[in-house]
Amino acid sequence: MTSLNIQATDRTPEISIEGSPPRMRISGESFPEDVAAFYGPVVFAVESLVDSLTERLHVEINLAYVNSSSIKALYRIFEGISEIHSKNLLESITWFYPDDDDILQELGEDFKDRFPDLPFQIEITA
Amino acid sequence: MTAPSFTFYDRERALLAEGPELLARADPLEIKDYTIRLLDRFEKVVRENEDLTRHSDRQEQRLVKLNKNLKTQARDLEERQTKLESISKNLARYLPPQIHEALFSGQHETAVVTKRKKLTIFFSDIRGFTEIAENLQPEELTDTLNEYFSEMTEIALAHGATIDKYIGDAIMIFFGDPESKGVREDARACVTMALQMQNHMRSLRKRWQLRGFSHPFEIRIGINTGFCNVGNFGSEQRLSYTIIGGEVNLAQRIESIADPGGILISADTYAHVIDLVEGDERESVSLKGIDRKIKTYAISGRKQSRPQSFKISHPAGVSVDLDRDQLSEAERKNLADQLRSLADDLS
């Protein structure tokens, strides 16, 4: 299975794909200087999961800030996840948002609306 | 192996790139399939664009709100700062300036802590103040006393003194803490300050007399140098930055026996100013609460520096050019006698 481990910086989130059952986590703040360069490996890792997954994938997204370019990259990641879901290899997607952050709550709802077939949950960050 | 590159809208660009060739071939089935894919992608792009615009607007609203809050906070902060400055200015009048400055720069310890340090202590009071006070209207007394304190304080601060407190008509000052230029320089600064105070009192007395004040104040000054405990005395609730110790009491006792208009200093202080001021040794005295005889010096003024070389040149043919240090005591005396005799003959 494709695995990935990107450490967080003050401008980019921590991103990992690992474990059994497989779990993909994105957490932190996202406003990279070069969004395409940062998210490129993530987009391709997700796309390659379609052929490498043997167990159902759990996805957790826990972002504290996202700029507009990062949202565009997340769309591409969600398209990849949709493809995984079409192969019946997706267990769940959980979108976490900070309690008092209506922007991130609404962003999660936007993604849920755009990808209505996905098992999508929105929760307040613990 | 190089990772395949990802760019925004790469899928859309790839789809668009297929268009010209397909249209050139003009195969209706191919065009139909292409149109369906184009519409699907176009729909996704429109949705993404809607979401991104909405998200961007939300972020902008938050920024505007934050900016407003920031402006309000900055205004509040400015108001608080102005208020604090005003409070600080008022508070400064109740504290020695050095302590006030140290407190507001965060350098002053506010715990109940004291240290032992050699300081020069100054006391002054107004001769016959009780009787003067009885013969004056309270308003006149207050105004004159405040004028006196204010002008003495100005002199004290100009010499770097720490004003400990005003006790009725008395002033208690010390040199050597929180700032010190060394024991000797502190003692010299204190005695120099005392001389200036007494000089200034002469001007003040004239001013008061012109105003019709029949009993202008006359002050006594006492100075001593010795080890004291200095620091914050009191409790955690209320502190007083002051000095205590036998040497403080001694300074006060010396002041009590000083002549009106005079400055009386202890032998310990005199040792530091012997080359600076004229001092008349007084008979050692016993002072209340002090278990030894105390030697004091009455200070009459600064030592006049005597010229070291003399030059006289007169058209009548008289010419003198001598260096004082080149003559012995006897030679100087002999020459002075001759010159005096010559001067007598000439006049």
C-alpha cells in the first residue's frame, strides 16, 4: 500500500497515510508558498491508493486554517477519495473543525455537499 | 524517477487540448462524448469556483471583523496608556524619582528586602518652626512650606539625592542607593548639595521678607556617613523604601545641634570632603542615644582654590613671576612681608 509521511511546518499541515486498517490524516494549517509543489505528492499518493489498498481507508481532516489554493488541492484529493469510494475501499471521512470556527465548519459542509455519496462526518475538534 | 507533476487545472487543460483535433475530425459520436466530458468538468469547475468564492468572502469578512476589533483594541490600549501615564505621573510625586523609574522599568524589587550599605545621610529642619507655625495663618504656612520644600527638592534632585521623606518641617535625604557613585563621591555630592541649599535659603529669606513674612525660615543641616540598612521595609501589603540604623539616628542628632543657617557634619563625612570644603572642628559632644563622643565639623563654604603662580608686570619697571610651589613656607612669608611693606610705602 502507498504510504506517506509529511511533517508539519508553520505553513503546511502534517499529512500521513499509514497503518492497518489504513488511515489518512491531514492536520494543521495550510497556506503553503507553493501549493502545487506541496500537495502534488499527496494528490498522486491518493490516486495510487485506488490500486494499492487492500483494506478500507479511514480519512481524518483536522485543519485550523486553509487558504483558497489549498482548497483547490483538497478538491483534487477528494476526487481521488471518491474514486476509492467507487471501489468500495473507503470506510469514512471525518472533517474536524475548531469549536468556534464557523468558516472551517462551513468549508466541511461545502465538501460534504460537493461529494454527497461519500460517508462524510463533520465533528468539532476534541 | 521524477514524481509526476501536479498543476491546478491540469485535467481541464488536457480536456481543452483535445478539442481542436476532435472538431477537425468532425465525428459526431466523438464530439458527443467530448461534449459530455467537457460539461462534466465545466460543472465541477463552476462548483469549485462557487465554493472558493464563498470561502474567500468568509475569510475576508473575518479579516474585516478582526481589523475592526484590532482598531478598537488599539484605541482602548491608547486610552489605558494615557490613563496609566497620568497615574504614574501622580504616583511619581510620592516616590523618590530613582525608585519610580526603576519600578516602571521593572528593575525594582518590591519584596520586603533590605541590604546593608554605606550611605551619606542628610537631615534638615526649620529653626523654631513650631513658634513660626503658631504665628502664621495656615494657608500662608502651607504655601511657604511648600515653596521651601519644592525648591529644596529641586536642588536635591539636581545632585542625585534620594529623598526619603518629609517629616513635618524636616527633610530626610540620603546618597548611595539605589544609585551610587561610590561612598566618597556620594558624600561630596551630599555636602555640595547642603551648601547650595543654605545659599539658596539666603535668596528665599530675602524673597519672603519682601513679601512681608516676618519670620523667614532658617534651616539647620546635619550630615553623617555610615552603614545603614536600606531597602523595602514594611509588609507585603504596604512597603516603604527607606533607611534605618544607628548612623541614621546620628545624622538626625547632629542636625539637632547644628547652628541655624549652618551645616554640621560628622568626622566620617568630613574625611571625604576635607579637600572640598572649609570645616571648623567642633568640640566632641555626647548625643542622646549615641554611646560615644561625636566629633563634628561646621562647614562654612567651599575651599577657595589658591592660585599657584603669580605674575605682575608694571610699566614702572616692577615685574614679578613666581611659582608658589617653588617657595618654602618661610620664603613665602618673607616675600609677603616685603611686598606688604612695599605696598604700604607706595600708598
